[in-house]
Amino acid sequence: MHFPLLSSLIWLPVIGGVITMMVGDDRRANVARWIAAIVAIIGLLLCIPLYANFSIHTSAMQFVEKITWIKAYGVNYSVGVDGISMPMIILTNITTLVVVFASWKTIRTKVAQYMAAFLIMQGMMNGVFAATDALLFYVFWEAMLIPIYLSIGIWGSSNRSYASIKFFMFTFFGSALMLIAILYLRIHTDSFAITSFYKLKMTMAVQIFVFIAFFLAFAVKVPMWPTHTWLPDAHTEAPAGGSVVLAALMLKMGVYGFLRFSLPIVPNACQHLYWFMIVLSLIAIVYIAYIAIAQTDMKRLIAYSSVAHMGFATLGCFMIYLIIQHTGNLKDAYMSLEGGMVQMLSHAFSTGALFVGIGILYDKLHTRMIGDLGGITAKMPVFASLMMLFAMANVGLPGTSGFVGEFMVILSAFQGSFWVAVIAATTVILSACYTLWMFKRVFFGGITNPQIETLTDIGFHDKVALGILAFMVLLIGIYPEVLLRVFHASVGHLLALAHVNKLP
Amino acid sequence: MTIPHIIEQVVFYFSAIMVVISGIMVIAQRNPVRGALALVLAFVFSAVLWILLESEFLALALIFVYVGAVMTLFLFVVMMLDMDIEPMKRNFVRYLPIGLFISVLVLAFMIYVVAPEHFGLSKYAKPLHASAAYSNVKELGHVLYTKFVYPFELAAVLLLVAMVSAISLALPVVRERKLQNPAEQVMVKREDRIRLVNVPSEKRID
Amino acid sequence: MAETIRTLSLIIVLAPLLGAILAGLFGKVLGRKTSHRVTVLLMFVAFFAACWVWKLTVLDHGYLNSVLYIWGESGNFTFNIGFMIDQLTAWMMLLVTFVSLLVHIYSIGYMADDSGYQRFFSYVSLFTFSMLLLVTANNFLQLFIGWEGVGLVSYLLIGFWYTKEAAIFGSFKAFIVNRVGDFGFIIGIAAVMTYFGTLDYTTVFAKAPALAKAGTVLAVIPGAPWAVLTFICLALFIGAMGKSAQMPLHVWLPESMEGPTPISALIHAATMVTAGVFMVARLSPMFELSPTALSVVLVIGATGALFTGLVAFVQHDIKRVIAYSTLSQLGYMMAAMGVSAYAAGIFHLMMHGCFKALLFLAAGSVILGMHHEQDMRKMGGLRKYMPITYITFLIGALALSAIPPFAGYYSKDAIIEAVGAASNIPGSGYAYVCLVLGAFVTAFYIFRAFFLTFHGKERFSAEVKQHVKESPWVVWLPLVGLAIPSVFAGAILAYPLLYASPSWFGKSIFVAKGNNVLATLAEHYHGWFAYALHSVTTAPFWAAVIGIVSAWVLCLLVPSWRDVLVKRLSWIYFILVKKYGFDDFNQVVIAHGSKRFGEFCYRVADAKILDDWIINGSGRAVRFGASVVRRLQTGYLYHYVFVMILGLVVFVGWFELFETHSVLAEMLKSKYF
Amino acid sequence: MIALSNYLILGAILFSLSIAGFVLNRRNVITLLMCVELMLLAVNMNFIAFSHYLNDIKGQVFVFFILTVAAAETAIGLAIVVLLYRNKKTIDVQELDSLKG
């Protein structure tokens, strides 16, 4: 019996969150902050053995733990990670630490509850990515909604109740259908283990229904056009930490779901409907980018750019069918899938950092409107330099993480179809347009607003938060193999599963 | 037909008719005190029927617990609440047809189901009377404390909870201390504290 | 030897990066003086190492192609970071480190009183690093990384004075236009990956002929297949057009002049903008296989060479004149690429790097002397105040106008003759005419600028006059440093680079058998002096002379003719002032159009139809339905009970009356009853 | 001999009487509670009859628990009625419509 690493990663933050909540009063806000920081740091430290002891040569689940949970229905508390979920868990823990530090100064009311919400969310997120039992997955998936819903509803800005309800309705609508699909699969396999779902043979009609049920759950989370409209509202109203978690983690759950459920469980339906997913991804990449150009609110702009960037992740996931159809070689499709996954992680870092930055500005200036700002570089040079780095990562400049995913997806898309690659590559221009346009207006130019005159540069905690993200952005940008090597075995396994003929 | 059987039938039909009559009185009485008393009557005759069915313990429990405790509680409450009975009479006639219709419909269905062709003597003969040594209390106690001991304990807990909640619900809240409410103090608006009064100026005294 | 080259290359590439990190992250701690000392020292180290590498490769025929580390691996594909050091790379490294070193030194004086001093040095060093990454690449990925890296630093440096509206607009425009080029570039790389399965130069080059022979086609539009190599070359060339500012993606370069002048010299004249030219030369084994692509390169290059030069006629800003001149010269280089005279193009690139940097730095010296005044109409007669600047500017102007025996003559004349000799390529006739006319245009605009600045009446105010003086030594030293190669390098290097066989480029440039125009020219080359004398019999020389003379006439002798000309040819003047309408077109149609389209998408499609009608609409529909159904909720207990009972009755009735195998019937049959 | 169906029919009559009570009663909540008691009585009657005729003690155990629950329900129900009266000064069902949508 080895040390239950994954369970610690799931439950330690939850316990930490409960302890933080018990601190209660805002008079002891600093105590709450420090407890939260310590718990988050322990979470991150636990990731070190996770990465170090992870074997990159196998696609099997590692660090497996299995306890019977509800015997009568065959539900197990079973967790484990493979090359797809392990990076996501590390991402979760990094993000939480960033959120704790980024919220250190900006959150002043109900601090303990705020920190607790994010710690509990961290635990739930780890659970989502580690669960190998479908019902356990579903439980974590839904449980995680509660803290984020509360964080928008309580610490959000003026229109928060609309945004939080909209967010909740959207995501819940999708996941209800997912539950139906899971139950259907459970009835026919007699087991809740996700791996047993992989073996179930289904007719095409059934596969398509299961696909649609999963699709709605995951597409809302990603979010894919046209289910994306909750995202700008949720981002705009959420506090900085909430935005970071939304962008960095929540959206990833959608793509993770596609990888874990849709592709291996209903491969024939995916093969049948891949063009549909590709079209939606391309719409997200181009159309949403144009929408981002028209934004006047920084958070909204970044939110739309998230949708566009996640379009690459989904494109990478479903491009595999087109590539293999074209070249007939499974190995050619690796790059597409891995590119999509790198894009997911890199988007988490760059967009998360941009949201932290906007949160800092909002805290100081109480506006998110691009038109109200200008010339911030003069007053906050360190902050501006860091933001420039993240903006460039958002643009997809080589040397930053944003480049790796886009590059790999475009390159592999070309193997499948010339026009898909061309349309996807327009992001090279469009992302530069909206990101740098915003950057130019906010950070450069003369000081337009007397309040900006009074600004001072960011403090220690913000530097830590942004510094962690900057390190990750550069690390993945300069040496992506550190990430890619983790993927290979699992991606190969997934690709094989995604091409099994499961028609009876 | 032997004598005991005739007695049994007489007792059954008499009690059954009395139960039905007192049931009608329960729903038709305008005065709730009388209604409660009618209900007591229904319970008493039900107990008779249950004894006929050889479940002595429950029959007695019905009298002790229901008539003795629960119905007394009802009467207490009815009398404690000072209700005027007069306005409550209205609309009784108006709803009578629909009420009768529904209840007759339900009754018809039920009798259709439990009619003698399904549950008659030809199907279920009356079981033999128990021997004199048979003790219903002992028999019931035996299963209650062995097989059904967990539900029994739960029932006990349920009663406790019911008692606590009834007390806490009905206990009048007495504000003994004068407390500050900081939230209220902070949220106070100007209008809550200041009232501008337009005082007419006094007439000049010439 | 390979090991030495590898070590040296690492030093060359990493020294500027180290400088950038030191000056950038620790600039505050180090202070101004230490910052510039550190970066200059590291730059000098890089330059020295570059010289050494030059010796090892060009003279000793060393060669290196090695992988530094595996950047990423995915399925069948491997991405490396590695060096390919051959003669072409060595020359480029030499040029880049040389100009960069001088610009570093120059900036000590030029940026002396700027508040962003350390930041500036950090950027310049970072730029050098990226540029070196670009030229040392042994694969397309690293090429692209360097390519984007220089783009980024260019963006940062154009917008260096970030409070200046024109500067940040210029930087934004530069980045976006470059991105348009990168769009083509990345598609080209994707095509390379798809058809070659790797991004490493050597493998790609080795496989290219087979691919060309196989006649693989790519159906871009169904029914109109393209040869794959042509497609790849053209897509990559779009990237080159962006970076090397070829028409119609040239619009960003004039705007980039809003940056500090040393930057204009280093990035927007000597090095970065020539990256496209370098790329085409580097990829010569691919371009050689696609005559279509070469023709396109030739025509676009030649068009740029003439027409952008013309715009310089009507510019008043001294830096803009030189910027348009850069555009024009880049056109020459591209034209050389188009006729497979890669060596001539690269040779011109290097010479141009020297004399154009010289011109920019000299212009910067003038601007510094005039206290950041760039309008030539407010200059004049500076000759006696700034003698060193005057002479060096003159040398640069002569070199640019290709007057023998200055450096520009040997490179530019070779290009024009090569284009003239390569009559078999479609478009070469048109290109030749453009280039010869271009020689006149070049000479005219640069001497117009020269006369307006240094000769004639002093048109500046008395206040300025008081402190006009020669710039400090850190400023003029680099001028001299650049003036020396501008005079002599052409004569010295022409033979070994262009006509010798094997030339100093060795095998780093590939020219197909039938395309070798330089070999035909070599037959007529008999030493540098004879070649210089030979000039009097050629059209370009006389075109240049006429250009100089007419500039003299119009600027100094009879200035009134200028106004007559403007009046007579007012429509041409209008077109030139409007720069052929590219800027207006971009601004109105593309920039505005995109914004309008985006707003339409947002306000109508997204916010109105999707969000308001469909999503909030479904919410409203539920609310409306609820408001109707709500009336059932009377709040009366007996209503609820009534409905409950009714439901029970209906339920039981349903089973009893309509279901033949009703649940109750089943129950009745079961063993309990 | 009394057939099982007689007891069941008596239970049914009691049950439908209490239903009629629910529908007809527009008066006070207490009468409603009494109707509930009547309904439970009907149910209990069935249980005991079945228990007797099938000779299975479990039916009586059920009745035992139903009595327990009914007692608890009455206690809480009456407490609520008292509370209701204290707050609203009425227990007239026609005036208790705070659930109105």
C-alpha cells in the first residue's frame, strides 16, 4: 500500500478549506490567508512526487486507489492518473496557489470564506481529473460548480446574480445530460468504471445519442460556439480569482471530458461527426476572434479570446480523424491531439495571468473599460512587462507557451485539410489584433485618467502569483518536451481507442 | 351458524356502522370540539373491531395513546384557540357535490378492488381462533425487540425529535436581552433616524 | 573543428541573451553605466566569436549541423533546436554582430538622456539574440522562433517611446502587418511538415528534388492543383514579404521610423528586414525547383525597387527618405533572388547593411545635433557644423547610389546585370527596366536628402543654431566604423563572393544548372578596377549620375523648378504623397472593415440573436409560462388536496379501466392474494 | 363468518369519508388534521385485517409504527397550528394563502 497521493491531493485542500472557513471573521483575515497559502503550497509540493514518480512509458492508470463506495450499485471510489490527467492536476494546484496569492490584497470581505471556496474547489478539481469511476467523476464535476457559483455570486461585481445564474444553468443543463449518458452506459456495462465503458459495443444510433449527451455537457464547459455566451458574462462579473479558475481550470474540464469520454467511448460517432466539431472549432477561432476585436471591456475581450483559443484545443482533438483518413497512419495524429492538450495548458497560464492582471487594475482603478485606461506602463513598469509577456503568450509568440499548441495544431491540421489549416492559421493575425490593440490602449500612450497618476507598482504577492505563471509560460514555450513526454504513451493509447470500431 | 358467530357478526356490523357514523360526524360537524369527540367515538369502535381481529395490544394502544393522549391534545388545542365558528360554515353545501362525487368515485374503485370476489370467504377463510395461551402482546413484543429492533429504536428517536420540535415550535419567544445588531446599525439610512418636520411658524403677536 | 564551431556559436548566440537579461532584469541594480558596459562587452565577445567562426567556415571550410536539444516530439515528428553553421550563416553572423556592436556603442551617445536607457540596451541585445537564432537555425521551427523574436523586439523598439501616439501606432501596425506575413509563413511550414515529414533543412533539401520530380500537387481550390513546391515557396515568401517589407506588405516600414534612430539602423535597415532575403537564399534548394515562385519573387522585388523609391521623392522627414530607400533596396535584393543570383543578393544585403546603417546613424547624428528635429525643410547647410557626419553621410549616399568604386556599386550593379542576363525567366524584362530606372531614383532621392540637409541655406532657427555641433565620439566612431566597409568592402569582396568558383559562400547556396547567371557574368569580370571602369559603359551608372545631377539642380541650383514640376505633374505628386493609397486602403477597408465586422458579429449575431433572443429568450419563455401556470397556485390547502386526490383517482382509474394487464391485476394474481 | 373483504370495505369507506372531509372542509386546519387521523385509521384497519387473515404479525408491527408516526405528526401539526394562530390570528384555511404564486 503506497501513500495515497491522489486522495491527499483531493481531500487535503477540502479539509484545509473547512479549517479556513472556521477562521470565519474578517478580523482574522490574515490567518485565513496564511492557512490558505500553506494548504495551497502543500498541494503544489504534493505534485512533485506526482511528477517525479510518474512513469511516462505506460498508458495505464498510475497511483491507483480503489475503495468500494456504494456496493449495491457498483460505485467505487477509484482514482488514478495517466498522461492526460496528471498535467491537469499539476495545473490545478498551480492555479490555486496563484489564486490565493492574487487574491491576497484584492479580496477584503469574507476572506476566509473566499479562500475556503477556492481550496475546496481545488480538491474537487483534483477529483475530477483523478476520478476513474464515472459516478465519482460526476460527483466531483458537479460539486465543483458550487464554490465557483458562490464565488461569482458573492464576490462578483454589479451584475453578478445574472451572470452566476446563467453560468449555473448552462453548465448544469449540460451535465444533466451527461448523467443520463453515464447511467445508460452503467446499465449496459454493469459497472461505473470508465474503462469498462470503453469496451461496450453500441450501434451507431446509440453512439450518436451518447455523443450528443456528452457533447452538450462538455461543449458548454469548453465553451464551444454557440454555447459560449455564459463565459463573457461569468468572467466579467467574477472576482479575479474566479475568472482565473474559470479560464484556467473550468474550461479545461470540457476538453478533458472529450478526451476521457467522447473519443474512447463512442469512437464511431466521433468519426461520423468529426466535421461538425471541426466546423464549430473553426467558427470559434475566427468568428469569436472578430467579436473580441469589438470589445471595450478588457475582461470580456479576454473571455472571448479564451473561447477562440479553446477552439484550437477542440480542433486538435477532432482533427485526428481527418488526419488519419488522409494519411492512414495513426502516428501522424499524435501531434494534433498533443497540440490541443498543450494549448489547453498554455491557455490556462497565459489567460489566467491576464485575468490576474486585470483584477489588479480593477482593484486599483475600479474600471475594466479599455477606454478609461492608458499609459499604465509609466506608473507600473514591472507589471506592464509581465503583462506584455502574457499578452504575447496570448498572441502565440514563439518562446511562450501559447505558440506551441497553436503551432502543433496548425501543422497537423494541414495534414488533414489545407483549408482547415488556413482558417485556423488566421488566428496568427486576429489574436495579435485584439490582444495588442487592448495592450496598446491600456498600457501605452499618455496617461488619460487622473487616477492612474496615483498608481504604484504591484506588490510582493502579485509578483509571486504572476511570477509563477510567467515561469510556466516560458518553460513550456522554450522546452515543451517537458510536457509532451508525459503525453506520448497516453495519447497513443487514446488514439488507438478512438479508432476502434465499436459497432456490434 | 353457531351463537358465537352471530355475536361476532353483530358486534362487527354494529361497530362498523358506528365507526362510519362517527366518521361522518367528524367531517360534518361545524364545531371542532364535537368533531373531536366524534373521532374519539370512531377510535373506540375501531378498537372493538381490532379486538375482534385478535390484535389486543394495538386495540388497547389505540385507546390509551390515541383517545387518551392524542385526542386530548386535540381538544386542548381546539379549546385553547379561541375560534368563532359561525363564518366557517359557508360554502359547505357548495362543495358538497364535488366532494361526494370524488369520495364516491374513490370508494367505488376501492370496493371494486377489494370486493368479496377477491377477498371473500371463499378465498380467505377466517383463521382459527388462537389458543388461550396465545398472547398477542408477547408475540408482538417478540418481533419488535428482535427482528424490528432498529426500526423500533428509530421510532423512539422520531418521537423524541417530534417532542423537541413541538416544544420548540410552540414555545413563545421571549426577548430577555437587549442586543445590538451591528449590521442594522451600519446599514441604517438617513430616513430611519431623521424625520424632518415642517413646523408652522408661530403667528406674530402684535 | 565542428566542436569549436559549436562552442563559438553558442557563445555568439547566448552572449547577447545574457546581456539582455542582465540589462533587462537587473538594470536598476546595475545602473546605467554598468548596463551599457556589460551589453557592449558581451556584444564584443559575440562579434569576436563571429569573426572566428567566419574564419573557420569561410576560410577553413568548416561546417556544423548539430542539434542542441529536442524541443518537442510528437508521433512521427521531431522538433529540434540546433545550429547549422555554414558560410552563409557565418557571413550573416558577422554582419549582425558587427552592426549590432556599433549600434550598441552609438546608442550610448544617442540615448544618453533617455529614461529607458537600460531597457533600450536590453531590447537591442535581445534583438541581436533573436536575429542570431534566426540565422543559425538548422530547421524551420527555429527559423520561425527567431523570425517572431525579431518581430517582437522590433515591436517593442518601435514603440520604445510608449507615450508617443505615432510610435505606438507604428509598432502596432508593424506587428500586425508582420503577422500577416507570418500567416503565410506558418502555412508554408505546415506544408513542409506535411510533405517532408520533418523541418530540418538538410533532410528537406535532400528530399525536395524527388518531390518536384514526383509532381505532387495540392488542390488549393478544387480543380486547380498547384505544384507542392511552388505552393510551399510562395507561402514562405509571403512571410518574407512581411518581414522584408515587400509590396504590398511594406506599409509598416515607414511607420517604424517612429522608433529611436539606432533601431532604424539596426533593425529596419541592416538586419531584421533582410531576414526575408536571407530566408530565400537559405532555402535556395527549394526555390530553385520552382520557376513560378522565382518569377513571383523577381516581379515583386523589382516592383518594390522602383515604386517605393519614387515615394521617397516627396518625403520631408529625413528618416522616412532613408526608410523608403531601404524598401527600394530590399526590392533589389529580392529581384536578385528571383534570378537565382543569391550570392549577389546576399552580397548586396551585407553592403546595404553597412551603408544603410551608416546613413541612418548619420541621420541620427544630424537629428541629435538638431535636437530631435527630423524635417529636412528645417535643416540645410549643416556641412560646416558637423563635418564628420557630413563626410560619412556622403560616403553612404555614394555607396547607395552605386557610384564606383564604393561598395554599393559592386553589389547593385551585379544584381542589375544578373537580371539583365537572365532573360529566360518570365518577367525579367520588366524587372530590368524597373531596376535601371530605380538606379536613377535612388541617386536622386538620396542626394536630394543630402543637399537639403547639408547644403544650401540654413533654415533652422537661431535658437537651434546656437547649439548645433558635431556629435560626441561614441556617436561618430560607429559612423567611421561603418564608412570604412562602405567604401572598400565592395571592391574587396566582390570577386570571392560573386565570381570565384567556388565562392566564399561555398555550398551554402544552391543554384540549379541552367539558372547560374552569375557564372556568365564571371566571364566578364577582370578585377575590381576594371569592373569599376567598365561602369561608364553601362546604363545604371549613367542613370545614377543623372539622378545626382538632377537632385543638385532641383535642390540647390534652381529650386523654383521643383515647384513647377510639382504643379505640372500634380497627379503624380498626389499619388506619391498618398503612397499609392496603400495606407488609406488598409486603414479604411481592412482595419475599419474588420472592426465593423467584429462589431456586427458582437452586437447583432452574438449579443442580440444568440444571447438575447435564444438564451435569454428561453429564460423569458419559461418566465411567461410560469406566470400563466402560477395562477394554479392559489395557496389554498384544499385545492392542493383536491388536485392530489383527483390525480390519485385518475391514476387508479387508468390502471383499472384501461390497462388490460394492469399492475393491480398482476398484484391480485400474485402469491400473496 | 366475517370475510376479509368486509374489513377492507370498511377501511375503504373510512378512507373515502376522510377524502370527502378534505374536500368539503373549508373551515379550520384542526379538522383537516382529524381527517388525516381518520385516514390513518382506515389504513390501520386494512393492515390489521390482513395481518389477521394472513396470520402474519408484520402487519401489526406496521400499525405499531404508523401509530408512532401519527402521534409524532399530530404533535408537530398541532404545534404548527398553535404557531399559526399566534402569528395570523386565524386558522381558517380560506385565509391561509401565503403559498399563492
